Amino acid sequence: MPGGGALTHEVVELRVHGVSGSSAESLLDHPVVIRVAGDANAGFYRPRPGFGISNRPAGMHVEAYRWSALTAGGAVRTLSLLFLLPFMLVNLAVWARPPTGGSGGLIGPVCRLLAATLTAAFVLSIVGVTVDIVGWQCTPYEPCVRNRPYLSWLSDLPLGPRLALLALLPIGAIRLLWWLGERSARVFEAFPAARGQDRGGVEDRIDSPGFWNDALVVQRLRAIHVAVGLGTLDAILLGAQLKIYPTPVAYVLFVATWFLLAACVVLLCVPARRVDDGPGRGAVDERGIHPLRLVVTVLTVSALVYTALPLEPPPPREQLPGYEGAVAALIAVQAALLAVLTAATLHQRRHSPGNGSSWLGGLAAPVFAAAAIAAAYGFSAALVYRVADFLDRGEIPNPARPNVAHAPPLEPPASYRWAALAGLVAIVLVAATTMWRVLSSRRRRRRMAEEIVRRDFPDVPPEAVPRRRVVREVVARAAIAEQLSPAFIVFLVLSLLGVAVVGLDLVGTGPSELSQRLIATGGEASTNLAIATDVGMYVIGLVALGILVLGLFSYRSEDTRRSVAVIWDLGTFWPRTVHPFAPPCYAERAVPELAKRITALTTRGDVVLSGHSHGAVLAAATLLQLPAPVRQRVALLTHGSPLHRLYARLFPAFLGDPTLYELGDRVGWRWVNLWRDTDPVGGPIFSAHHPGERPRVSGPAGTVDRRLRDPCAVVVDPDDTVPPPIDQHWPYHTDRGYEAAVHELAGRLDPSGYPPQRHR
């Protein structure tokens, strides 16, 4: 039905865009559109009647769902990309677990505990800058506050009130995290779900009712993480007071703080959901949350008041007492948790059904967790050392190099220095591994690409050979992603070794002890150590700056924006069931909203749900939520889809091959997937066969994938001046094969038994 033939029933083609978003006019190929449902953040649009030209048959309408505002917002999104990146990565880890027939086992609790340590690490970094570097080490020394009126007034305060005042800044930083994570939740995540569909935990299937309704779980986790952050601050303040001026009150408050942190650990290990309403239903377990809020408020106020008391302690020397030990202890805990997570993932992988297509050997969960830890300590080390460097009048603090005469002896924790060195080693080795894989696979990828372009363009004139060569290079580059798995495995191994070695500082046999011995000997070894750690600090600072610049430029360059959006949309697709300060999940509004709109449309006709890129993932998740009577009137068209290339491989427990086959069954295999060899993001879902070839899988799954030739030609058309463009990932809906697929799916929807057609 490619032309203007008539339909016997009404069909709505509902388009869902992908990464980087698109205007409604571009999605609909229409100059004037109107919003028919939703709002400015996420709305449904249709061509305005009477404007433009359409050759579609009567009864066939087109509608677009534009959700790009859910992940847009220049300044806030860029800040989130930088500050919330570790939290987003650890939230991804739990969704990347291998598939099992039951629950997630240890992986869920371990990921939640790792997430709590990241909150503690964030607070420790702010404490290191404010309470330790500024309040304890800098302000007592006249050279540090000279010509700095913004600091000199602090030196006039007694030590206790000064530390208590500066301790308000970490509290403000926790509130900033709260705001960044909660900023869009009221608009983007607060989509009402059916009664009884609140859920918790990560053990549910993606098609379970209420999967996309985690507002109460996030509230529960937020209370626990605020308690962890404030408890960490209280422990540092009270621990320092015990070293300065120990009293029974300080001991009581210190012990109470550790009981508070232990209670947070217990709450994080206990599943958030309490099942008591029958199968598949439950409620979020709020037991202990309200007392927790009260206790942490009382303890924090008490710790601040006690710290502010002028107890006339001895003058401070070196670092804030107990601070460096706290940093080393936290790294040791993270090393243990990361090792447990890796072991649990390997164990679960061995017992996982159908895990053969998993990327990273099924180790995506610990890779994401290791990346979260690395990002957290990279940012922390860069922040603490850059501030200390600034206050130290330009000399990066390092025990291997004596301070100049005019600089105070500022000493950030040695663990940060070694974390920077470990980060430098990891960056160099991972970059080398990546380069090796890209170069070593180049010949194989080019041979593969050469076979494709020769089959697509067998006989071309000599003047078109350079264009065909360009197409070959594009096809070869599009296959790079599959070659990078070894680089991530190297990163995981280095991360495990790095945190384990740095964590040995806790028992006095770690790198800090080694560095002190090298410093004592003097000579070339200590100088090389200082140079290496300095370089590590600069590299980590440049990486953080690069992420910020990348976020800013992503709003000026379409190609950069598309690349960043792939990573961002991948990270913010899943609900926040591990870290409440992670960026908000756009799917928590998009999926239920799409389901509601499709349900309404199917009361008056049929729907061809068309999803591009991440829109294909939203479409699949939506169909898995729809009841059977609605699914019978829906067909699925995906294009440029990362469903198998990314999601099935990285998240096999939730969108693996069994789930994709089940999705096909649920829609009666009314499913067409369009893909191109030049597309670096999308790809085939079941069978990567070319036209004329036999499908690589049997049954109806072999009919889903349709490969589109890109470009359509390498010679200049007689009525054109340039050769056809290489479309790669975008757009698909302007391709002739796309329109043919829409008409085919519309014809496969059976109109028998439907209510009379009603035109809108």
C-alpha cells in the first residue's frame, strides 16, 4: 500500500524520537504542528489540518511524541553530567547484572552499599576542602590568609566556632545534590501510576506493573543517603574533637553516630519493598525511615554545637585528626564491596541462562561500579588538591617536595594523591588498549566493509570510487564499538588493583607508608614520585574540565550533542533504585505516558508505534507494559535501534534476548526493524542478514530485521550536483523503506471486529 490507496480502518503512526531530540516539525515532516496531548516537557503533536501536503491514504494519521525536554536544559544538564556522573554510573550497575531465573541476589544490596559510600566520599571531599584545608590548616597561618580578606576573618574566630561554621558548607553541598537530583522529578517522574503499583528493589521484570513508578523508593533512599552524608560529617567532627579535647559527651555522640551509620547499612541491605498485598503487589517499607530522619537531625545539630564550644584545644598541627584515616578506610570498604560485586557477578553469570550475547563478558555491573568509584575519587582528588594548590600559592602540596618559605604546610590526604596516580595509570593503559583494539581490528573491519560496499555498489564508474571508499570507511568506523570490550576489562582489573592497594593504607602497609620511606631516602625516587602524582592531579583535573567543556559544546555541535546524548540517555533511562541523587529517569514519565496515549488511541483504531534510537527502547518498554487487548491493535516499527547492540548486551537481565523474543510474541510479530551498516548506534535485533540472504534465525524473528542500503548510491544523480548523503544514524523516516514498512504494518493490523471508524 505504498501510494494513496484507501485503508479500511483508522491507523495512527506514533513516532518517538531518539537521542539529541528533534523538533515536532522535523519529526512530522510538516511545517505547522499543534500539540494534541501532554505539555511542553513531553507532548504529542500532529500536523495542523489544512497546512502542507500529504499523499497518505485517508484514515492514516501521523503523530509524534516529543520528550527531549525531559533530558534537556543546558546549564543544569551540564552540571548534572559533571557532578552526578558517579551516582548515575553506580545506578546503572545494578541494572547491568547477568540474567537469572530469580532475584538479583547479592548484587542489589552491594550496589546500594557502594552507592552510599559514594555519598560519603562526596561529603569527605567537601569536608577536606572546607573543614580540613581551610579551617584547620590554612586559616591559622598568616601567610595563607595574607591579602585574602575572604579568609582572614575566619582566622579571628576560635577554632571550634570556625570548624562548626565551615561544616555548614558540606551540609549545603548535600542539599545541592538533593536539588540536582530532585529538580525535574516533580515534572518528569511524577506521572501517576495505578493504585498498588508502587514498587521497590531491582528484582522485578521490566514488564511488571509499577516498574516505572519509583517515587517512593527514591524518597526512602534519599532519607538514607542524607543520613549517611550527615553521619559522615558528624563522625569527622566528633572524631577530631576526641583527639583535641575528649569528653564523655563527645564519646556518646561519636558512638551514636556510628550506630546511625550502621542502621543505614541495615536499611540499605533490606529490600525496599514489603510484599503484603498479594502476588505482584507491595508497598515501600517505610519502617525506620522517620526515626532515622529525627535521629540524624538531632545528632548533626549536637555535633555542630559541641564542635562550636570554645574548649581551648591545643593549636592544630598537620591535618585534621582522623580525616586521612577516614578517607583510607572508605577506600578500603569500597575495595571490598567492589571485589564482592565482581565475585557475585561472576557467580551469577555462570548460572545465567542465555548470557552468550552479553557484552563485557557479563561483567558490565562491576565495570559500571568501578567507573563510578574512579569518577568520584578523580573529582574529589582534583577538587581537594586544586584548592590546596591555590591556597599554597601555586605549589602542589606533596611531601616529597618541601614547601617554599612563604607557603603553609598544607597536606591533603595521601590517599587522594595515590588515587590520582592510579587514575593516571588507568587512563594511560585503557587508552593504549583502546588504541590497540582500534588499530588491530582496522584491517578486519575494512575487509568486512569492503565486502558490504562491493555488494551494494558492484559496478561504479571510476569517478565514484573515492565516494565508495568514503562509504567503506564509515561502515568500518561504525563497527568500532564491538571491539572495545577488552579496554573495559582492563579498566576493571586496574580499578580493583587500585582501590585494593590504596585501601592498604588503613593497616599501615599501603602506598602512603611506601611514599614516606621514599621521601626519607631522598634522591631521584622521591622526585619521580612527586612528578608522577603531580601529573596525575593535572590529568584528572583536565579530564573533569574536559567533561564540563564537552557538556557545554554538546549544545553547539549537533554531532557532539548526539554522541553525548547516547551516553546520557543510556544512563538516565533506568529508575533510580540505587542512588537517589542520580539524574532523574526520563522513562518514569515517558513510558507510562506513552502507554496511556496508545491505550486511548486504540479505542478508535490501530497504532503503528515507531521508535528511533532510544525511542525504540521506550517503545519496547511501553509495549511490555500494555495489556493484551491493547497490544493486539499495535504494531512496532524500530529504526536505528540500540535494543540489541547496547541494551540486550549491557542489561541482559531486563532487555536481553529472551525479553526481546517475548516482546515479539506479545505483538504477534507485527514488528519491523530497519538498520544500516553505517549506523554506529543502531543495528539488527535478531538477524543481521542482508537482502536476498537467508535469515540467521528461524521462525518469525527472522522476518523482523530489514537492512537499508546507505547511501542509496555513490554516483551523482543526473538532476543533482552532489552524491546522495550517508545518513548513518539519522534520519530514517525520510527513507523510502521506512514509508513502505509503515504501510506494511498498517495492513497487517486486522481491523475485523473493530468499532466503526471515527475520523478526528
